[in-house]
Amino acid sequence: MLNYSRVACGAMLLAGLAPVLAGCDEPASARAATEIAPGVGIVTVKSRPRALLRELPGRIAPTRIADVRPRISGIVVERLFHQGSDVKAGDPLYRIDQRPLEVELRATEAALAKAIAVFDLAAQHARRITTLASRNIVAEFQHEQATGAMRQAEAEVEARRADVARARLNLNYATIRAPIDGVVGAALVSEGALVVENEANLATIQQLDLVYADFTQSVSEMNRLRRAFDDGDLDRIAPSAARVRLVLDDGALYPLPGKLLFSESRVDANTGQVTVRGQFPNPKRELLPGMFVRVLVEQGIDTDAIAVPQQAIQHNAGGGSDVFVVKDDGRVAVQPVRIGVAQDGLWLVDDGLKDGDRVVVDGFQKFAPGDRVKPQAWVDADATTSSIPDRQPAAQASIR
């Protein structure tokens, strides 16, 4: 009776394992067909002309700056401007005590009058001697002496006239005026201060309607650009078409574009960099001298650029860069690439991709190389349209 029960239990166990054993004999291809391919986000790359943008550090500088200095020595008796206000060239800023200068002017005018009187007397004497010399009544040397004395008196008149002009000029300099249009800063002296000619700085005026952005670029980058132009990899941008934009320290884009002015022809021996200058309108005085900015400058055009979102690039153990590409059979393959510069959330790919390649951007944790996947157009939930003109949003199904 006991043996019969054991046999019956063994039969029931074999019957329960039969489906499992049958499943072990099922071909692997059949099991794969029943698996669901994971969905991954992809972009389809397409080459298009793209401006090569470089983001470089820079600082704002005024287009014109002038120190207000006295041109005569004296005591300041009045300040005529409000600190931080707009001034025009020629506006009075300070007044120096004029009384000593007025006395000096009267003294030089008196000296001029005396010199004129002496000249008139010498001229009359010379005319009489000339008349007598023509009749051979006086010696020739007397005529020469009279003529010479008249000329000396005439020169003395001119010297005294120059003294009067100098005294009037100094009296005019007693009112210190703005040398340029702009914004006047803090008053650096007050009434009652003694100022010395050309030594004391009384205030500083800066012109801010137009400002400079001075930024630097390494000479190695400039050499790479030059070689790219020479090899035909990049097209040059005409100076009149090149645009420069500013990114402020809070990340906001300055709304008004600027223009490139020049690039220095020498390299800083300490930093190995070259200074470049751009000019920007500043009607609202948002850009202040000394402000740190980042400068976006177009340096060339890649006529057939291919770009992918930055998260699509994978770095391998050898220090190179790879992307995952979905092949025509739906399987994922590793594709080595050579990347260039990054801009606006994209990597520019110099080599390794071609038009129509489907590059995986999202869902890397769902597959291994060689797996079959279900490609879906990728949309970045955090993407926003860039405020840089002609820059494409990073989030789109096809990188164009």
C-alpha cells in the first residue's frame, strides 16, 4: 500500500514538471520573439550649416573715459554738478577762486598798454630818422639804431599780448569743464581744497551709451580656427556679418547684438592669450564698466555640421567618445565618434556619424549593445527655445 502511494506521487510530480521541461527545449529565437523591445528616445541626425559659436570670458569697459584735472593751481570754491549725473562736453564742473587770476590779467593788460606806448614812440622816432637819412642829414648807423629800436618795441608788444592771452586762458581755466560727454562719478575734492595743476583728479567721466567688451582667446584656439579655414572645414564669416552677443553673470542674454572691432596682433606672454574687443550699444546703462560677462562670438560656419544632444555622447575607458546607434534591424550598436565643440546643449560631431543615423539619447539603462529596441522620437521635457538667434532647441526629434 505504501509503495503504491509513492508511485502515484512520483507520477503527479512528473506531470507538473512536464511544461517546464518542454519550455527548456523551446528555441531561443522563439523566446526572443515573445519579449517586448524596450522603448528608447532617439534623434535622427541631419547635417546643416551651423555657425561655430565660442563662449569666452570678458569684461565691460567704457568707450571713452576721462579724468577731470585742474589746469591751474588754486582753491576750489564751488562744485557745479550732481554726482552720477549725465554731463555734456563743456559743462562746468568746478570753479577755482578767480580773484588772483583777474589781478594777473589786469597786470598783463597794463604791461601791454605800456609796450604799445613804447612802440608808438619808437615808430615815430624811426619815421623821423628815415626822413632825415633820406636827405643825408643823419648818419646811417643812427637810422639803423632807430629801426632796430622800433622792431624791439614791436616784439615787446607781441610778447605782452601773449601774456594777456595766457592770463585770459588761465582765468577761463578757473572754471573746470567736462572734457567729454558721459556720466560723471564721485566728486573727489570738496570746496576749500587746494588743487595743483594737472595733479589732482577731481572726478571721472565715462561714456556708457556705447561700451566695449574685452575678451580673450587662447592662441592655440586661433591657430586651430586658422587651419580649419585653410583646409576648408569652416567658411569664414564676413566682418560685417559676424555677430557678437553677451551673456550676463546671471545667465540672461543681453538683448542687443554687438560687433567685433579688432583682435590684438600680439600674444600675452604670461597667459598665452590674445585680447579681442567688441562694441555694444548700452542705451539703458545695463552694462557697467568692470562687469564680468561671457561673450558669444561667431567665428566660422560649418556648412555640413552634425550635432547631437550632449547626453548622447558616452565616454569610453580609452578616453574616446561613443554613441549608441539604432540600426535598420532595430538593434543597438556602439559607434565611435570624434566630437568637436559644445554649444547650446549640443556636441558638434566632427567624424563618425552621417545623415540619417538614429542616435540614442534616452533610455540607456534599458538595453545592452546588440539588444533590439523600439526607437521613439526624443523630446526633452526641460527643453526651452534658446534665446540666441539661429540656435536650434536641443530638444527635437531630428537634429538639423
